[in-house]
Amino acid sequence: MAMDQRQIEPIVRIQNFRMDFGRTTVIHDLSFDIKAGETFGFLGSNGSGKTTTIRALLGIYEPTGGVLHIDGKPFSPERGSRLGYLPEERGLYKKESVIDVMTYFGRLKGLGKQESKDWSLTYLDRVALADKASTRLDKLSGGQQQKVQLGVTIMNQPDLLILDEPTKGFDPVNRRLLMDIIEEQKKAGATVLMVTHQMEEVERLCDRVILLKNGRSEAYGTISEVQDQFGGRRSGCGTRARCPRHRTTR
């Protein structure tokens, strides 16, 4: 997992980002970057500002102040084909069959019809949904729909993946399966920004992390650097007593 971060230019750069909603400031002077090829963990409790930051980065919200760049520029829809975004709120055409929906999105992402269908069938087999290809999406469980949406997100091998709680609600077996898929995307060259509350995922996948609290950066760096920033004695689990493991899962 280790890499020389000094040798890699940022693919995402956020500097002095501020976000106000009316008279309420929800993000305060936030700065961090994500280097090409790394997996970056975005941590924090509900309401800490993670999803707001992602939405501002993607142009869904207009920031009150600061710079939010992808590849050195503000994000624009015409560059979206090289970005895969799995939002916290899932959204697919639920009255259509799984294979029709996946094929449709594959064509939107620039794949041919047969290529989209073949890729989708291979992916569905990988995630144990091969028998659901002709099933309407609204007949699937929430977890099954989430697997389909992850497939739609990664099917054209985008350069940048933004995943908002990709394994939320999964049992340990399916969580490991999706972590394997995310890890494969990184090995294929993707940069991954992942919002998660699961420290198992952070420790397995992430090169660096940022921990938000009330719209401010509370810690930023590698896992060991963040633990050192919190200091404190070591706990029985081998981590520092005040590290993000304890702050974000309690």
C-alpha cells in the first residue's frame, strides 16, 4: 500500500474551501489533496461535511469560497465519462431489468451495446447476481441494488472513483467482496476517494485519510500519521486510544 506521495501530482485539490447555507457555515477553510493512484479515506460522523464537500467538488453545490479542482480544473459534465460517482442516495431506473439498466448506462459511458451487456453479465456473475439479470431492479434487495449501482459506477474503468459509503449495510462476506472489487480498480490505475465509517476498509485500502469534525479537518495524513496526531496511549487493540478507529465507530 505504501507509495512515495511526493512523486505523484494531485488529481483532486481542495484549498480553503468554505460552504455556507444561509447564515450557517458547514465547511470551514478545508484544504487537502488526493494524488493520482491512491485510495483516500474520507472519515467523519454524520453531518461532519463529507457529502457536502463531494457535492461541491462535483459542481452540485456552488462553494462560498475556495478552490475545488479535479485534474487542475473545476469539474464539468463533459469530463464526467472518466469519473465514476457512487452517491449516498442510490438512483437507478427501478422499473427496468438489471441487464437493461446496466447496458443503458454502459452505452452512456461510451461502450458498445454488446460490450456493455457482456461486461454487465460478467460483473453480475462476480457479485452473485447472475440469476437476477432479467429481474426488475425494484424486485431486488437494497444490498443487491447497491451491487448493481457499483457495477454501473466502475464499468468503464474511470480514472477517478468517488464512493460514498459503498459497503453500507452489507454483511462481512459481501463487504469483503466489494473491497476486493475496489482494490482491483486501484490496481488497474484508478484513484479512489472513499467515504466510509468502517476502519477495516480504511486500514486495508487507504493510503491516506482525512477526518472531518463539524466541517473542519481534525486529522490528515497516512493512517499512522493520523494516529500520531491524536496521540494518547495505545489501547488493547493495538491502536492509539484516541485514533479515528475509536472516534468514528463509537
